[in-house]
Amino acid sequence: MRLISTLLIAIILLTGCLNGPSLDKPIAGAGTGNEQISSEPQAEAKPEDTSFHTDGEQPGYVQPPENKRNDADYPEADGDTEAVWMAVGDIMMHMPQLPAAYDKQRKRYNFNPFFEQVKPILEEGDWTLANLETPIAGKSLGYSGFPRFNAPSELAEALKYAGFNIITTANNHALDRGAEGLRLTLNNLLAQGFTVKGTARSKAEADKLTIVKHKGIRMGLLAYTYGTNGIALPKNKPYAVSIIEEATIIRDIGRLREAGADFITVALHFGTEYQAQPNDRQKALARKLIAAGADIIAGSHPHVVQPYETVETTAGDGSPRRGLIIYSMGNFLSNQRGDMKDFGVIYKVRIHKDKSGMTTIGDVQPIPTWVYRSGLKGSYRYMILPLERAVDSRQIKELTDADYESLIRSLDVMVQRITSMAAASNTKK
């Protein structure tokens, strides 16, 4: 383990980064994540190239310390200032994730325990983003998993508890419950105080520029998806889900720059599912958007982690500019297991603004995560774990030495995968 830690530190120093892996052995039965409570798991779909179109402790867990974030504690500086951008990949809610989270006494769901171990990390961010890949329209539209999701509205409360403050909703499951599901999802997210981007209830909401300011730094935010699984956009509401169109994205980047954004994040739901490397169309689009003025591309959809890279380009005034492309952050939360689908990455990126107003991307630190699933079928329990810490501390007593060795091997694979393009981009400089 010391060797892996040393390798991680060396990579961070050379490329500005860190990462995570996959335990394929079922702790209590395996599944694709597509199963319904009343039926057997469904067969997993073949990869598709979609680049453009309880508050109580659970057994075996270590209770993390409280780490409350309060922006009022960080007054704006007159000179240089720095803030932290954080993001995770897909948050999904398959049906097996529901039963054990239901509190029969209170007659409501409590998903907070899913996030307890990563909460202190997420609260370090000023902008902390997640891609919500399920409607959370609530009980009125019925709960369901794959292929057309709908989760309890209490998930929004848990995301707030975990430390997220920005949610992107442009993905292929945005219309799983139609226009009404989209509307209720937005209502539930906005009721928790989230900044939301990617879907809209009105043309005015869709056209509104999203700029979020922390510590004197203004981040512009955009979010788009390749499509909606063949579900047509609501009649007379083509704005309901933001679809990837290169010219439109470039135009929106320009609008944010004109409105005073210091840096711009573009969340893209694109790529080929279950592929460890980005395809050519992903790379071409992401690099064009960086050249057009985007600073960070936050990718999702493949359900496995793909590499990140830094790209050197030129700003409008001719000065050099560094962009960050994260092709896929994997699954942050789901019931999918095996083949690296139960692993994800928290990205922690430092954003620096100097006295002249120039904003730059600083250190990039990927933090690998693993969705630990315990219990028996019908009552699974879930916990997102910071993987390296879990392996070093061996905090889950239910795992065997062989389980931990498998996790260590997976961690090593993830480190190499995530940093493979970062090392290449550094070599080209």
C-alpha cells in the first residue's frame, strides 16, 4: 500500500492529480443495477456511442468528523484569491437502493448514510457539483429503476446534506417521467437551494445565464446531453433539456464571458458507455470547447471512469490559457457492480484569481471512490467510500484480506487510467 501511495504522490506532483478502482467479488450478491424489486435483474444494454446525441451509524463504518462549509467565513480578498471546484459523476437510484433506506416510523426515505464518509471531502468545495441521472419527482409518479427512473424526493435532501450545492440535470434520463417529472424534479431541487443547470420549466429559465460567485471568483455554468433515450422533447418546449450542439455551446460560452464569468464549467453527458477511454468525437468536441473559451469540461455518462487531460490554448488577449477536460467521472452512486462500474472519482481543483483579474486552473486532485454494498438482496445498504482511506485503514471489518487485495489492485488500475492522458499532455508541453 505504501508503494501505491508513493505512486499517487509522485503523479500528483508531476501532473497535478490523484485516483480509484473495483472489487468485482459480490459482498452479498451482484447485479447490473437494472433490477426491479419485483423481478430478476435485467440484462445490461450493449455499449452505445452517444457522444453527441438513518442518521445512525452502520456496522463496520467509521463516523467521519463534521466539517461545515460557510461562505461567510471567507470574505473576499482585495488581492489574489483562491477557491475550490469539486465535482462527481453520475448519481443514480436503482430500485434495490430503496428498501433499506426507508424509515417505517417516519414514513419517509433517508439516504444520508450513503454519503456520510464523503461528506467531509465534499464540504471542502466552494462549487460542489453532481450529475443527477434520475428524476426525483417523488411518490406521485411512482418509483422505478432502469430503464425509466424515478426516485424519492428525499434524495435532494441527502445531496444537500452531503455538501453539494450545484446539480446538473442534462442527461439521457431527464425525461424518463416526461415533462411533469422534469418539472417536479426541478421543484424539489430548487426547494433545497441548489443551483440547477441542464433542464428548464420555461424558455426564460432555459435562457437565464448561470453564474455562481465564491470568494470573489465568478463561475459560469453550462450543461448539455447527447440525447434523451429517444424520448421526444415536450411539445412546444424544445428548451426543456439542453442538447449538445457545438455552435449553441460556443455561443453560450461567449454569453457567459460577456456577462463577466471568470471561468466556465461545461458539463457534458456524452461518450460510450462502459469504455475506459474517450472516443475521438468526445475528444474533438471537448478540445474545441476549451479553445472557444471553456475552462473545465466535466464529463459523465460512460458509468466508468475515463482519463482527464489538461489542454494548453490561447486566451482572447493572446495570453496562454490552461483548460481541464475530465472525460468521465464514473458512477458516484448506483447499484451497478463489477467491471469498474461501482467506482467513481471526486475531482478537487483549485481556481486562482490574481490581482489583475486573471483566473487560472491550479492543482488537480482526483480522489477515487467506491460504492460499498452490504446486506442481503432486498435490503442492501450502500456507502460511498473514499477508496484509498478505506484501503489504508481497513475500516470495513466485513471485507476479507482477499477483498482488500482486490481493491488495492483496482486502485492501481484506476490511478493509471485516470492519469494516462494527463501524463501525455504534460509530455507535449
